[in-house]
Amino acid sequence: EAQVTQNPRYLITVTGKKLTVTCSQNMNHEYMSWYRQDPGLGLRQIYYSMNVEVTDKGDVPEGYKVSRKEKRNFPLILESPSPNQTSLYFCASSRPGQLDGYTFGSGTRLTVV
Amino acid sequence: GQQVMQIPQYQHVQEGEDFTTYCNSSTTLSNIQWYKQRPGGHPVFLIQLVKSGEVKKQKRLTFQFGEAKKNSSLHITATQTTDVGTYFCAGPGGYNKLIFGAGTRLAVHP
């Protein structure tokens, strides 16, 4: 089954404790992206990657890092999480130009206390 | 910067009533996409519109792309409880980047 897999689904952590949210897709998509979703703000892009070793900032990149060492994986790293990073995070992938739209993962609900 | 705005933010209907959500862009769009997110779920791609004035239908859902390619609408005829969720429009904000509207949350009461 074609899918984007994110882990974990839920995470509660403390301020300053580094964490990684994993994302993997099995569709051989070149393009991958991370979004955060907050009430009333819709989906805002954090980082995206157009292919292996090619990443770029989205609209809200502060406090996040990403890497794209393999085509299928695109982890999101929070080096020193803060409470304002409490949010619902989605990973998405697509073919170039989003011809078929994005395929989203199931989401990771992160709480930073 | 480019913005994609959606109205209304929230709509509550009785089952069987129609529903429409509107999407407006500050710039001309090459295409527009629509997604549905069920409560507790993730966004799921519904459709992409590319041509000026294009109208596409998926069962009870009708999608339109404006003549100027700056606005779009999603109309649901005779809503059902299965239509509950948030509907997002999204337009390209550069190569391989999508800018999402804030979404319209639809509640359907039986």
C-alpha cells in the first residue's frame, strides 16, 4: 500500500530535550515536506526537500532541522524544543510538481511542556 | 507574500442541506488543489483544477476554478454525516511548494 509513515503518533516531551520525528514513504517520491497544523492557521510549511541531499526552508523553519540522506526518509529534528512548538505535525510526499497532490502521513501530535 | 484565503472558517448544516466553501488567492494560480481532513485524521487529496473556468464533479462534490484563476469553490449537494471534516484549498507558492488556506470546518447534524 502506498503510504507515508510517521512516528511517533503522539509525543510529550520537556523543553530542551532533543527529539526526532521520523517520516518514510514507499512511493519513490522525489519531493517531501513537513507541515505543522495549528488551530485557525491551517497548514504551514516547515521544510521541504526536492530530492536526496536537497532541502530548503519553508515558511516557519525556526527551531527545526531536517535531513534527506535517502530518498524514502525525511526526519524532522527539534534540537531544543520549546512550548511554542507544541503542534500537530504532518509529513507529506509527492511527485515533482504535485501532479497527483500530496500524500500525507497520519500526523504526530507533539506536546512540549 | 502569496496568500490563500478561505471562507467561511466554520459551517454548521443540517443533513441534506448544501454546503459551499470559497477560496481566494492574492495572485493568479497555475492550479488549485482541494483536500479533506476528517476529525482526528490527516489531509487527503481530493482533486486538482488546472484550467480557467474548469468545473469537476465527484459524486455530490462540485469543484470550480474561476475564470481569472484566482478563486475556487467546493460545493457539496445534500450533505451527509460522512462529509464532516475540514476542507482545505491549496495553491502553488513556487516549484513544489503548496500554500494552504486555513480551511473550512464542516459540521453536519443529522
